[in-house]
Amino acid sequence: MTGRNQHKIAENTQSQNASPSKDDHSSTSTMEQGLMENERLLMTESLFKEWIITNFGELKEHVVAQRKETRNFEKRFAEILLRIDNLERSMSELMELKNTIQELREVCTGLNTRIVQAEEGISEIAH
């Protein structure tokens, strides 16, 4: 494959060298760009496999790291959800306690009212 590309580069170089005039600067820069592109193509093809392997390894490492991080986030998220559930249960229990305390307060208020009434009745009888 490389030999075929070198042949194409040689053909392109010959055709580019034949067509532009030596006095035309824009043609010369076009020819230089063409040569640079051909060199880039040749280098890309010869190093492409190595580049893929190198980048695949880096990508694989990145994916593995992201997977570990995601697992850690999932664990933390599960822990947070469990804590939220526990807090909701605690809040529910606290609301029940609050209601019970309010009921006890009403009972105590009622008892105090009866005690006051009883004391008034006793003091009326005693006088």
C-alpha cells in the first residue's frame, strides 16, 4: 500500500512540477501545499495502525476510569437515598411524637381545668 502511495506522490509531484511556472509564486505555494498534503497522507497511512493502537489504549484506560468513577457515584447515590429514607422515617416518627405530645398537653390542660374547678368547689364548701 505504501509503494502505491509513493508512486502516486511521485506522479503528483511530477504533474505539479510540470504545470506551475517558476515565476508564479501562488503556483509554487500551491505546489508546496500539495507536497505537504502528500507527505501527511503518507505519514498518516504508515503510522495509522500505531496511532489507533495508542489511542485505543488511552481510550480504554479512560473508559475504565470512568466506569470506576461511575460505580463510586452509584454507591454514594445509593447511600444518600438510604439516608433520605431513614430521615423520612425519622421525620414521620417525630410527627407522631409531636401529635402524641399535643394530645398529652390537651389532656393535661383538661386535668388542670378540673383541678382548678375542684379546688374552687372545695374552697366554696370550706367557707
